[in-house]
Amino acid sequence: MTLVTASELTKAAQQAQYAVGAFNVTSIAMARGVVAAAEAQRSPVILQIGEKQLTNYVPLDLIGPVMLQLAHTASVPVAVHLDHGFSYDVIMQALKIGFSSVMIDASQADFTANVAQTRAVVQAAHALGVSVEAELGPMNREGGGVAVDYSQLAHTYTDPKEAERFVTQTNVDMLAVAYGTVHGVYSQTPHLSFERLQQIKQLVALPLVVHGGSGLADDDYQRSIDNGICKINYYSTLAYHVANAVKQRLQQTTEQTFISDVDQWTQQLVQNEVAAKLKVFGSAGQI
């Protein structure tokens, strides 16, 4: 299949009322596992990596071409997306490599600055036929010794009227919104405001995105999709589950084990979990 934009995939999902899974990958084994799952389930999929992951795990000029090659040779539509791009230079690097979609995350800035930074990226990306995701409403993160009180996140929720103005002023293709999810592995049951999400959907016609999407209950996914979510970012729980499954297997095996074995385990474990989520998101069988 041809490499496609995330905008193409999410618009199709919006029309058919399902969500496209967007899975962050930090290794070849993870990337192959995601694409293998999508092919087995006949599902569109988004391969993505975040700017912070480029610093911590693998450079963009190494992992990017791998992601693109997998997309070009896949038997299902695959978008290759830069997740949480904070730096204009890194976003431009992703565009130069050939990513079909990028995210500009200026959600920590004030509304005016967020609009300005997003518009600059939209102008450059759209000139190349690349779709753009932005975020409005800063999201909290689990981990790092910082406690998150899930019941007190209402002040971070995306304002529906601001979302409407933001989309009009930026011409962005997809909007990530805050309605109670957090980044990382959930330590408590999240308090999601589907009422707020519905209000945003009523004012914003383009596909909505949920970050902190891993670890939610199946019913939460379905209610999110019913209220406008067309792209679900899934990484933290996937990475955690796979790492612990590999750890358990290493502890239990009595045979000689090599790093190449671990790569094979990782690919299969990723494939299994991604396949399960594609079914929950409703994208399985859409191709």
C-alpha cells in the first residue's frame, strides 16, 4: 500500500465511526510488530515516535527510514507520524525524511503562542502534502515522582470554544484534546469527562485525538469514539506489558538466550497486543 497521511486515515475513521490506533515505536522489533498486527487484522495503522523518545532511545535519522520502509511495503495503509514535536527543527527534520504526518505540541504555551507555532508548522507541512496534529489543553503525566490527582484535572480540560477558534485560526488537520486522560501507566482509574468531549465535538468538525490512550477500559474507548475520537495514541501500557512479559520469559527459560531471541519475542508480543487493540478500536477489518 502507499504511505498515507494520518489525516486521510482519521477522516475515514470519522466517517465510519471507529478510531485508528497510533502506536509509538522505539525499535525495529516494535515497528515490525505493529505493522504485522495491522496486516493480520486488515486494519489501517499509524506508526509514530515522539521527540523525547528520539533523545532517549533512538535518533530520527535511524528509526525514521525504517518506519517509512515498513509503511511503503505494508499490505495495509500506514501513516508515519512524529508524535509530540516540540522543536520546529525536529519537525522539519521529520518532513525532510519523508514522514507523512507531524504533531506540533505547543500546548504548554498560551493560546496565542500555540496558534502562532501551529500555523507555522501547518504552512510548511501542507506545502508538502503532510498532515498536522496539534494539542490544546495541557495533559498531565504519570511518573517521575509526581503524583497526579485524577479527580482534579478539570482545569486542564480543553475549552470547547477555544478549540473552535484554534482550528479556525490554524487550519490544523487533527486536534488532540484533554478530557481526563494522562500520559504514562495509570495508577488510578481515570475520571473522563465525556460531556466535555461531546461539547468539543459539537464545535469542532475535524478528527479528534486522545493522548494517554493506553490503559483505558474498553468501554472508555468506545464512548470516546462515539464522542469524536478518531485517533488513539497507545504506548505506555504496551511498552510496560511487553517489557514485563520479556522479563518473565527470561526468568523462566532454561535454554540459552540471545538478544536476537528477545527481539523476536518483542515483535510477537507487540503484534499480539496491538492486534487486540485494533479490534477494540473498531479498525480491524476496515481494509
